Amino acid sequence: MNHTFYEKGRNLPILDKVDVVVVGGGPAGLIAAIASARNKASTLLIERFGFLGGMAATGLPLHAFIAADGTRVIKGIPQEVVDRLIRNKGSPGHMPGKIVSKTMRGSTAPIDPEVFKQVALEMLEEANSKILLYTLAVDGIVQRNIVKGVILENKSGRQAVLAKVVIDASGDGDIAARCGASFEKGRKEDGLMQPPSLMFTLANVDTEKSDSFPKDKLFQLTKEANQKGELPAPVNQLWYFTIQKGVVAVNGTRVNRIDGTQALDLTQAEIELRKQIPKVVSFLKRYVSGFESSVLVGTGPIIGVRETRRIIGEYVLTGEDVLQARQFEDQIAKSGYFLDIHNPNGAGVQRAYIKGGASYGIPYRCLIPKKIDNLVVAGRCISTTFEAHASTRVMGPCMAIGQAAGTAAALAVREGVPPRKLEAEKLRQTLLEQGAIV
Ligand SMILES: Cc1cc2nc3c(=O)[nH]c(=O)nc-3n(C[C@H](O)[C@H](O)[C@H](O)COP(=O)(O)OP(=O)(O)OC[C@H]3O[C@@H](n4cnc5c(N)ncnc54)[C@H](O)[C@@H]3O)c2cc1C
């Protein structure tokens, strides 16, 4: 570390100089870093935790590789991850029509989060991407609206990394926001966002019995328990099957009016959600057959934040684009997931389905923030409305967007142009050649 970067009155050590920095090692960032490195850009992935996977590391299943009409919409590197999970006994693969109920058709792939963490590291190493764990990216280095790198903090102190392109895959758009990109949060009318939840796992469940428990009865029971203050919200889907026998992942906690970009809100949510867990457990044990002898064996490493910043890009994908299954000339990925809005102000989930169970396209322009150059966004924070976000946010689309972001960054570096100027058709062709569906 011979060089330093001058920041606000002090010199920071320059940890590295690379072509592409990816901030965040969740489903989007992981795939972005693999794609960037495979396309011969020197790549560094920065992750605040000691493990990779983001929300995939909490044991959630990967939704939406297959649309409701049965069409395959996601392949490429995301599918390579699933294939490797299958080989390592970390997933049975996609289970078409199995998302939740008949009306929520599509696909879901249950995963073992521990195998996912391992596969993520392996694939990054094989692609020759550098990895920096235990490191929070805290700021962007921006000169005249051009991003030149990121500032980070970790046990070694504050440092700089210089890069030709920065990909913000932090879920929250942390770095894009710090670089000055415009963003929106929540619903148009009141800015409220979907509520966070804390996932937990129960073992010793008789899943044959629990799986055949009638959904309408469960909904009625949860409604009554909610009215009595025993449960946070009425729901008809409280748990997901996992790949371990007798173990289910429970998604039954929630707290409204939380802004996941505010540490005080996150703290309040963590405390409240932890208080809800024993209530959900005792509800299940008391009312739902199969759960009588269940035991709590784990809680998510972090609360699950469904929604925060949506960075405003060159195009803003709308709910109508999703529902009408619109296609775009510059689309770099597809998604067949419906609008899945957890009520930001009370109980319940609002859903709307894509015309004909088909899929819509995600334009490259949604990954390119307005005005700021050499910055690409990927995953949950891409440019959408509140409604469209409720579809693009699940892991299948986030992974596919990640492949497009990483490939775009590497091609832009190779051609010596900012990602905004990269020809979308060239990107689409490269993605197709590399196995993705566009
Ligand atoms: C409760 C809940 C249930 C869900 N259920 C499902 C489901 O069943 N199936 C499904 O497909 N999707 C589900 N989703 C949606 C999905 O999990 C997320 O929207 C998706 O993981 C987003 O991917 P991402 O890579 O954009 O962000 P994330 O998964 O959030 O990953 C972001 C990564 O960036 C890291 N990071 C953040 N900020 C920084 C920073 N400043 N510096 C360094 N690192 C940083 C984080 O630690 C994390 O690893 C659910 C979401 C929630 C909250």
C-alpha cells in the first residue's frame, strides 16, 4: 500500500486499484462479480459480513426461474449456481408450480444456506474475483459526477479502492446514494415501504401433516390470532419447506413503518421482531398440526429488509410494465414473478398477476443511474416504481440482473466507455452467448 487517496483533510491508504468493484455479496452482487471477472475485468467484491449470499444466506428459496406459464426465464450464471447446489446436495432444483399456491405458480428452489455460502466462495475464486469480507463500503469517490472508486471501513481502518466501474449491489443502494444518485423510497402517496421480517427455522416438524394443513383454515386462524394480539399478521403462507427433513423456514414476523437505511429503525425492528418469534412459535404449536413438537433451531443472521431505496435510472420500470408482460429493446433479463406487496401499513399481502402468466423484460436502462457515470446498480435497488419493485425484488431476477450488471461493467471497461454509453445490443449478445436469457 504505497499510495494514498486524499479525503476531507486526510490521506487514506489505497487498498487496491481494479477495473470493477462490486459492493454487496448477495444474490445480485455475487453473480455480478462472477460475470465481471469471467469477462476478464479485474474485480473486487466487498461484503460487510463474513459470509456471502445476502438474503440467500438466511435460508430462503430462490423464486422465479420459471414463469407461471411454465416458460424458463432465467438461466446463465444463476442456473450454474443452482446446478452446483444440486451437485452439492444443497438444493433439489426448481420445483415448478410449487411457489405457494395454485394462484402463485412459478418456481421455487429450496436451498441449504450453508451450501450456498460455500458455492458462492468457490465460484468467485474459480472466476478469479478478489473478495474482501468484513468490510462496509461507506462512500463513493466521485469527481464531477464520475465515480472513481469507493471508501470502505473495516478492522484495518478507513481505506480507498479505485475502480473504473462501481456496481452497487448493496440491496439498499448505499453507494449510489452516497455518490449523489437520485432515489425514491416507498409508496408514492406516503413513502411507506414493505415491512421487514426476521426469518427463523423450526426443526422436528411433521411436514407431512403441516403441508396438508388447509390454507384457508390457516388464514382464518392467523386472522383470529392477529385480532387477539397473538400474531403480528394474518397470513396464508407462514412457512417454507427446506431441504432438511423435518425443518421449515418460518416467515411469520413483520413490523411496519421501518426504514431499513436507518440504524435506529433497524435496531427497533430487530428488537420487535425477536419479541414476535415466540408468539409465532406458540401459535404454530398450538393450532397447526405437525408443529406440536417443533423446536426453534435458528434465526436469520439479520432481519430481512424487503424494500429501501430504488435508484432512479434512465428508465423506471412500472407495475403496468410488469402486469402487461412488456418487452424492451434493451432488456437484459426477464422475470415472471408477480407483484407481491406486503402491506406497508398493516396486515396482509396485495398481489397482482402478470397477463397470461408470462414474463416481462428488464431494460438495461434500469441499471444505469441518471447523471452519475461509471456506476451500475444491481438487485433490489434498480430503477423501478414501488409496484414493479414488488416483482423484481425476488432472488431469481436479482441474480439475472447481477449477471447483466457484471457483464456490462466488464464490457464497458474493455471498450473504454462509461456503462451508460455501452451498446445494449452488444451486452445482450454477450449475455446470450454466455448462457443467459434476455
Ligand atoms: C423476509 C423476506 C423474505 C423473502 N422471501 C424470498 C423468497 O422466498 N424467495 C426469493 O427469491 N426472494 C425472497 N425475498 C427477496 C430477496 O431475498 C431479496 O430481495 C434479494 O435477496 C435481494 O438481493 P440483493 O442481492 O439485491 O440484496 P441482498 O440479498 O440484501 O444482498 C445485499 C448484500 O450486500 C451487503 N451489503 C449491504 N450494504 C453493504 C455495504 N454498504 N457494504 C458492503 N456490503 C453491503 C449485504 O450484507 C448483503 O450481503 C425475501 C425478502 C425478505 C426480506
